[in-house]
Amino acid sequence: MSNDDNPYIKAYEREKRARLEAERQLEDSSRIIYKKNQALEDSYEKLKSQQALMLKQEKLATLGTLSAGVAHEINNPLAFVASNVSTLQSYLQLYQHVQTLLETHYPRETMVPALRSYLEANDFEYINEDAEELLEDTLEGLKRVANIVQSLKNFAYDQPAKRQSADINEGIESTLKLLKLPLEHIEVEKHLAPLPNIDCNPSELNQVILNLLTNAADALDGRSQPKISIKTYLNGSEILITISDNGCGMPESVVSNIFVPFFTTKDVGKGTGMGMSISYGIVESHGGSIEVISEEDKGSEFTIRLPVT
Amino acid sequence: MKGIVFNILEEMVIEKCGMAAWNELLETALPDEDGAFTAGKSYPDENLFALVHAASAKLETPAEQIISGLGEYMFGELAKRYPIFIEQAPDLKTFLLSVDQVIHTEVRKLYDDPNLPSFEYTQLDSGALLMEYRSPRKLCILAEGLIRGAAHHYQTPITLSHPTCMHTGSDHCDLIVEFGDEQ
Ligand code: HEM
Ligand SMILES: Nc1ncnc2c1ncn2[C@@H]1O[C@H](COP(=O)(O)OP(=O)(O)OP(=O)(O)O)[C@@H](O)[C@H]1O
Ligand SMILES: [Mg+2]
């Protein structure tokens, strides 16, 4: 029987084609499954990081409420302590005046011995000076407490702010003027694209820029070729502001706490750790977001997104 | 129509009439095709109908009878390929009730975008099962054959009636299965 006569030859060739096709299909499906799996894994990762972000925002919100309460509680005693201290200051002046009068009208020699020995035993000249200073320092300290309390209130941020139409770029320019001195030795690079005015609280947004720029300046302290670059641009219906520095950067442990109130790595008296948490509150209240990426010893970049209203 | 249906038709023809007959059917019905069918791939419905009509002409048998025969044969082949669906159903009625929601649902996972009919079930007071068949391919006769094949497998005598049909202008077919052993 010749090949042409054998119907199984044809059948065999058909089978072979069918098998090759099946193998190709199997490979195609494997590829599709692989891609779908990849996409799933990607969305899973995204979900996970979004969840982390949500947890963080929740934590910050709780801290906000807590800080508002604490601020309120501290404010009341703070008010009367401050007012008492300034009253004491004026009382002190009165006592000091009495003493001067006494000393001028009744020379020491003419005093009764008991009074005279008491005056000589205590260094009233020093006491007078020191008392004044003590009260001044106390008032100064109270002012600082009041500032911190104010910061806490700003972070908690529930008062609806007065909004007005403003140009973000102008705010950046005026903030930069304010910072002339601290930024003296730093190269500042600006790329400010024209932006539409947005409804915002300009002084608050300026405060955010100020906080970011002072942090950048701090991070650049003692580094070679210090540079800050400020960029603004419009992306769809969002205004983006990025402020980056080539400063010391931050480890992950700092980045993840940066918006937490009172979190600071700076020396006592240098930083209160409120700058970024206040900024966070302000940007949130504008319906925007603030993000950080940072690499240790390389620098940091902050991105603020604000919706165009 | 998925290649698997062509494969089963092929097996049926070869089993009953031999390889030469199948080669000939392919040559007359689909002279421009290479005749190879892969189970998971979709081929034009017309190709199946062309093969059925060629067979009908060659065997001088009405096309319906060929489709019905294919259905009956198809059940056996599907049962061989997917024994799990049969094992899951203890009796014919349970099996038929599982076609739409269980079996064809599984088929959707295994095959990319298959063309499957839909079945709606009503259990009649008499104990009979009414299956409403809907499909743009109007393969109700294939369904009849599949049901007969299943009945044969479960060794359950049935009476099958088909009072409403898409081929006579209705929007669906009523397939009524009366189970012999319940009467
Ligand atoms: C082990 C059981 C079964 C399996 C694995 C199965 C699987 C399939 C597959 C793969 C197709 C082809 C789909 C396509 O071409 O895209 C099909 C079509 C079809 N099946 Fe099933 N099936 C089973 C049982 C049944 C039963 C018992 C019936 C009848 C009650 C049925 C009725 C149909 C009909 C009528 C079609 C043709 C398509 C149409 O009418 O639109 N099947 N089935
Ligand atoms: N650009 C930056 N580069 C490196 N570290 C930064 C930068 N900005 C912020 N940080 C880190 O985040 C911490 C928190 O910043 P934040 O502005 O909230 O507080 P602070 O600067 O320490 O104090 P202040 O309340 O005076 O602003 C800083 O102590 C610093 O460790
Ligand atoms: Mg700061």
C-alpha cells in the first residue's frame, strides 16, 4: 500500500499539527497566567502599601485629636501662670523701689542693728538682679510652651481656615526671601512653572514651604556643595511642588516617623519635631498629600500635591 | 465551537466508518482547511455544520439524526475526559441539574471563552425535569443527544419530549425529561 492510499498518513499529519497547536496554546496560556499573576502580585503590593498608609493616616488623625485635647488643657493653666508671672514682675519693681528709697533715705549706719546685719548678711544687690532675670526667663519659657501648644493646635487643625485665591509660586518666592540668611551658603535652584491660582490659606502653605526649606537647610549643614532645588508644575488637575536637597538624608526609621508630632533627631532646643507634622496637617486640610523619598547620605525629596480647585 | 467537539465528531466517524471516511468528509466539507482541530481552540460553527451536512449526505441520514447521535456519543467522550463531573452526581437528575451551574461553569474556567448554552430548570410535579435551553447556535438536538447519552450512562430509562423549539420560532426550547424508574 502506498503512502497516498493509507488514510492514516493524513490522519497522522493532522494529529501532529493539532498537537503542535495544542502545545502553542499551552505556552500562550502559561504566559497569560504568568502575566496575570504578576499583575495580581503588583496590585497586592499596592494594596499592602495603601493599607500601611491608611494605618499611618489613622494614627496621625488620632494623634491630632489627642494633641488638640492636650493643647486645650495646657492652655488654661498656661494663661494664668503667664499672667501671674507678669504681675509678679511689676510687684518686684515696687519692692525694689521701696528698697532704693530705704537705702537712700536711711544710710546703713543709721539703721537699727537687726536690719543692718540682715541687709549685710544677704547680697540684695545680686538677689534683685537675679530675681528679675528669673522672672524674665520664666516668661520666656512660658512663651516657648505657648508656641508648642500653638503648634499642637495647628497640627490638630480643626478650625476651618480662611481660604483665598493665591499663586503658590508667589508664596515660595516670598518664603525664600524670608530665608535669605539661613540659605546664604546654599545653592538654590528654582523651576517654577506657571500655575493657576488655587483656593488655599497662603500663610499656612508658606509655613509648609518654610518648614521644608529649614529642614533641608539643617540637613545640608556641614555638607559639601549644598544645594536645594524647588520645582513646581501642573500635572492634570494637580499642582506638584517638589523640594529636594542633597543633604544627609534619612534612614527608613526616620522617614516612617517624620510626620509624627514631636519626632525629631535634632538636639534638645534645636528642633521641636513639630515642623513636618504641622505641614502634614496643613496639606491634608487643603485636600492634598505630602510624600518623602530619601536616601541616607544622598539627600531627600519632598513632594506636595495640591488639587486645583 | 471548540476543537473538542470536532475531535469527538472525528472519533465517532472513524469508529463507525473508518479513517478514510473522515478524510473524505474533511475534503468535501472543508476543502480549504487543514483539518486539524485542537481541543481548546475555537473554530467557526459553520465548519461543524458543514461536516455534519457532508456526513448527512454521505450516509443519507437526516442532519438532525447525525447531531443527535453526535450528542449521545459526545456524552461518553466528555465523561471519559472529565469523569469527575459524573462521579459528583449520584443519579441522572442530579447530573442534569448540575450541567448549567457546575459543569459548564467549570468548562468556562478550562476553556478560553467557550460558547455554551444556558439551561433553566423546573422540577415538574410529575417528577419530570423541564430544561429550558437557550443558545444562539440552536443546538437543541445536540442537547437531546447528550441527555440520552447521560441516561444511558446512568442506566436510567427516560422519555424525552421537545414540545417548544427554537427552530419553530420560539425564543427557547423546552426539553422535558421524564424518568422511567419513577413511574
Ligand atoms: C461531562 C459533562 C459535560 C461537559 C464537560 C461539557 C462541556 C461542553 C463543552 C466543552 C462544550 C463546547 C463549548 C464550545 O464549543 O465553546 C459544550 C457545549 C454544549 N453543551 Fe456541554 N458539557 C457536558 C454535558 C452537557 C450536557 C449533559 C448537556 C445537555 C443537557 C450539554 C449541553 C451542551 C450543548 C447543547 C452544547 C453546544 C453549545 C450550544 O448549544 O450553544 N452539555 N459542553
Ligand atoms: N530634608 C531633610 N533631610 C534629612 N532629614 C530630615 C529632613 N526633613 C526632616 N528630616 C528629619 O525629620 C525630623 C522631623 O522633622 P520636623 O521638621 O518635623 O522636626 P524638626 O526639624 O526636628 O523640628 P522643628 O519642629 O523645629 O521643625 C527631623 O528631626 C529630621 O531628622
Ligand atoms: Mg523642621
